[in-house]
Amino acid sequence: MNQELEKEVNEQYLNMDLLRFTTAGSVDDGKSTLIGRLLYDSKAIFEDQMDAVQQASLGSGDENINLALLTDGLRDEREQGITIDVAYRYFATPKRKFIIADTPGHIQYTRNMVTGASTANLAIVLVDARHGVVEQTCRHAFIASLLRIQHLVLCINKMDLVNYSEQQFEKIKDDFEDFSSKLDIPDIRYIPISALKGDNVVHKSENMDWYEGASLLYTLENVQIASDYNFIDSRFPVQRVIRPQSDKYHDFRGYAGRVAGGVFKPGDEIIVQPSGLTSKIQSIETLNGPLDEAFPPMAVSLTLEDDIDITRGDTICKPDNQPTVGQDIELMLCWLNEKKIQVGGKYAIKHTTKDARCVVKEIKYKVNINTLHRIEDDKEIGLNDIGRVLIRTTSPLIYDGYKKNKTTGSMILIDEYTNETVGAGMII
Amino acid sequence: MKSYRLTHLKQLEAEAIFIMREVASQFEKPVLLFSGGKDSICMVRLAQKAFWPARLPFPLMHIDTGHNFPETIAFRDKMVEELGAKLIVKNVQDSINQGRVVEEKGPNASRNALQTVTLLDGIEEFKFDAAFGGARRDEEKARAKERFFSHRDEFGQWNPRNQRPELWNLFNGKKNVGEHFRVFPLSNWTEMDVWQYIASEKMDIPEIYFSHDREVVDRDGVLLAKSEFITLQKEEKYETRRIRFRTVGDMTCTGAVESDADTLQSIIQEVASATVTERGGRTDDKRSEAAMEDRKKLGYF
Ligand SMILES: Nc1nc2c(ncn2[C@@H]2O[C@H](COP(=O)(O)OP(=O)(O)O)[C@@H](O)[C@H]2O)c(=O)[nH]1
């Protein structure tokens, strides 16, 4: 390769964006095949991995190479033939790097879907063109909406098995539109594909002239995700106080953290919560030199003009735009553990960089995640259930609604005896 | 409105820095496992960034199999000196001498599996409660489900069914006495990301990553460097080839690739067009398809 071209390729790489997406579907809808194809066609699969898959395919008596085996990770699962946990995969095109959170379609694994969705910009939901929208499709879309994923792509797969029928595609699209009008997802797209044959996955299909939209990969490469962060409401949860205590940096006192919202600049007036102390930003420090501004999701250290008392768990924000400070908090809570939630039970919590404890005061209702109806007469929340819950924390949290800010609006509940993460909460 | 955008590499960097700071705050005695390889070199740079201008709030620990490339060890010592960091070296040879492990026999004997014992002993000796590793999820299938905070029981074992869900950027490092965590800040990086980061940060790496002439023996398609640890079999002979290494494992099992790539840019080109994963050159993973999973369950990195 000549030097010009080499330089161009490298610059392109250094300018790449990042898109995180989840994939969900019922068992056998073709999710593994689809991911295998994306990885394979974007050359994220190497020969030695392919060899191993070929070996395994032969071993299990498949006549074709089974692309799904590229993604079925652990031996336990290979033996059972189901995916039991969230697995992460990576591929890149010249435009973007992609992180796939591959969540299993098995009925009880709402927990995994929520986990995968918590960091995703986009959700791919698969349906089988022969079966159309089923209960699980609705559940997956609901979870995407609950976790406030802004973009959803409904992939209608196995179009080759319905003769690439436009009517079938339109019918499924209508059905889904019916359901999704109840959700809160601003950008929904529909793509007819065949993961097995490759139609509309990477390249536009010649078998579906009637389809005027883009291929799946093109969509993933071009969807606008800039608005997924909040650049308005300034929030900086302090992770750690940095005091070098060396001769050179004798008086240095930096507040290390990751910007959770808004833009911070030197000279900005700030207020620290929960103490209410105020100061101004003196500088934004990094190893590579000071910066003019910091915005999400940058990890920096702030120094202030005044020496005020700040510790891990405090939040630096702006006087004219402050988060809520409070102890009685309502959540949409997804339960992740076999042991049911206990009303009156105490749990440890993690919220931004703060550790606290809480007591569960009340379960308001449980959600039927297939119909979105409220269940008011059964308030037992167990594994994979989602409900609206009121908690009281031992010390004030500095928070926003999840709708406004995913970082300051989310928390996890931890069982104090087993230390397991048992609940995922989104503040209302 | 102005567009605020971070490139993917900057986002990965911010994520890794965030995780390192979480560990330094949530745990009492973290340690960074350092091999002298490119991933752990990146980790050290990220740790510098996370705590600058303070020093690293944890030591580095190298599990030395005794079969390392001398270039790697020289690089390690130079880097640690420049950094002013504390380095702990634990030797697999000591574990062998103490009878804690038994050396493998045969022409393909490797100390790769043995280092697990030395590592766990080291963690116990210093009462470390979190150990940073440079592993990435793209390296191997069994790693695809690994968490950033990977829980290990009191025997150092990893149980794929007993890992905590990780939501948003909330990391749960709570544990019982005797348990510890492995933490992988580079989980979301690919080999390409690591190389690009090294290039963009202008970091030094050991010479063996760059193309050079070296005597190697071709053993079942794997090119092994000449060293005192290799016993030639009948019919085998050393020959000089122009090669480089994609990883810096043990001399007994790290295969070289034939390559003219002698600059970072040319390595990046080579990685971009590579058709075999970097672990493809390692004989330890080839032994069985689930080899990595088995080693992880026992407490491997
Ligand atoms: N005809 C056809 N079969 C498909 C398509 N996608 C997947 N399959 C097949 O459907 C079965 C289930 O696919 P798999 O990817 O394992 O489904 P998963 O359970 O959702 O991961 C396999 O036999 C695939 O070969 C498709 O687009 N067309």
C-alpha cells in the first residue's frame, strides 16, 4: 500500500465512531446466524476461528458451515444448544466500530436483555417472517423502550422462506406499529432480511426490489447517535480526589470523574451537591495537557479555584441547573435474582459513584411485560419481573430522572448478604 | 449546535480510565498484572492517565515463567524505572522448586498452565483483592462473556454461571473475605484498537513486535524462536527467517509470523489484513477448542 493511502486509512480509523447495539429475538429466529454473517462479511472472523467452526460443524453433523457456532461461546452452552448470558462481539467497518451485546432469546432471560440494553445506542429485534410479531417481540421492544434506547431496527428474517413477500413484510410491520405506538422509541426502522442467504444484511438484496430502505449494515453505519448523551444539564459525579503530594504538584487537588452530562469549561461557576458549596472551575486536567472543555463521556480531573471539601460520591453541577437531592425515590425496577424482592428489605445501592443503602418501602405495581398492563393485585417481584417501586435511601442521592440522564438516573441494588447485583433501577 | 463527539478510541480510553479509578476507590489492595506485552503497556498508560499527576496507587506484578523473551524483560525493567512504579516479580521457577507445581515434559512442554498457581500464590501472599488484567473479549470465545469486574471465589476460580450482571457504568466490587476480582479495563478493545492506541500515544513497545531476522524452528506450522528452552526433535532444524511476534508469551509456545513490518504503521496494516487471530499462533489454545475456558475456570488470567 502506498504511503498516502496508508495515512488515509489510519486517519479514517482514528476518526471512527462507536455504536453499541443489542440483538434480541426468540430462539431460532436466526440471531446467531445474523451476527455470524455481520462478523464474517466485515472480516472480523479469522481463518483459525473459521477452521474451529468448520470442525465443530462436522462434529455435530451439519452439512453447511454453521455460522451460528461463531457466536455460541462457552462449552456449557454449546452442549445445551442455548446461549445463557450476554456475550459481547466486536467488528468494525471504515465508518464505525461496533460493540454487539448479544442477549439470549430464551424466555426467562429478561435480566440479560436489560443488562445488554443498558449500554446500547440501538436495538435489533429479530422476528421470523413466517411467524411475525410474537409475545417475545413485544417484550424485547418494551425493554428497549424502558431502557430508553433511541433506535430500534426490526429485522424481519427468513424472508427467503416466505418468497420474499412484500405483503408478509407489510403485515408484520403494521402489527408492530400497532404495538409500538404505546412505546417511547423515537426511531423505529423495518428491514426485510435473510441472515442465511445474506439479503439486505450487508448488501441490498436483489430478491426484494420492492424494498426501498437501506441494508442493515448501512443503517448501523449511518444512524445518528449524537443525541444519546445529554449535553445540556451539567453533571460531574466525583470518583476520586487526586492529591499527588509530590514536590512538583504540592498543592494539586483534582477531582477525577467522568462527565455525566453537559459541558464544563474553565471559569464556569459550579456548585457541589449535597454540600451546596460553590466555586469556579480552574482547569480541566489530563496527562496530555489541560483542556478547554469536557463533555460526556470524557474522563478528566477538575481543579477548582477554592479549596472546598469534596469527596467521592459528590456531584459537581451548575448553580442554575441542579439535579434533585433526595432520599425518597421512585424507580422502575427490573429484578435480576431468584430471591424475590422483599418489601421492608434492605439493600446496598450504587448510584453514580456513590454507595448507600436503601429500604424498599412499597411496590406500587408490577408490569406485564407482554401487554404493558399494570398488575395491581400481584405485587410479588421475582427474577425477570419489572415493577414500580418506592425506596428510601440512608443518605441523599443526587439524581435526575432516567429519561433526562441515564447516568444520574440509574442505580443497582445489591444483596447485602451475598453481594450479588439483584436489581436494576431507573429513576422516574 | 456544536457537535460534541468522541472518537471510538477516546471513548474506549475514557471507559478504561473510569474503571481503573473505580477499582482504586472500591478495593483496598489492587495490583496491575504486567507482562511486558502490548496490552499491559496500554494498561500502564491508562493507569497513568487515570491518576495523573499522582503516581499509580497500586504496584505492578509480573508472573515470570522464566521462559520469557529477554527483550521483554529488558523492556519491563526500563519501563518500570522510568515510571517510578513498584514492581513485584513472582517466579514460576520458585513454584516448581517448592513443589507447588510440576513441570510438563516432552518437546511441547510449556509453563503456561503452571503460572496460574504462581499467580494465585502471589495474590494471596500480598492479599491483593483486585488484579487488573489486559485481556480483551475479542481474543477468544470464552472471553466474550467475561465481565469488566470478574468475580473469583476463594480458590481463584471463575464460574461462568455465577457472574454478576453489569449494567450501565455501575460496577459492583463487593466481596466476601478471601474472594478477589480480576478487572479487565480493555474488555471492549480489539487488537486493532490496541495498536492504534499505541501509535496515537506514541508508546514504546518491546522490539520483538517488529520485524527482525531470527533463528526459528517450524514445529507443526508454528514458528518457534531458538532458545535454550526448546529441544529440537529429529528432522527439525533452525533456520533464519524474517519474522516478528504478535504477542509476547513464552518462548516455548509463542509462534512468530513471517513479516517485514518494522514500523507501527506497517504493523497496523498487517493487522488490518490479517487472516489469523493473534492467539492463532499460540500452541496452548490449540490443544482443545475449549482450552481457554478450562484454564479460566482454574484461575488463569
Ligand atoms: N431459511 C433461512 N433460515 C435461517 C435464516 N436465518 C437463520 N436460519 C436458520 O434458522 C435456524 C436457527 O438459527 P440461529 O441463528 O441458530 O437462531 P438463534 O437461536 O436466533 O440464534 C438455523 O437452522 C439457521 O440456519 C434465514 O434467513 N433463512
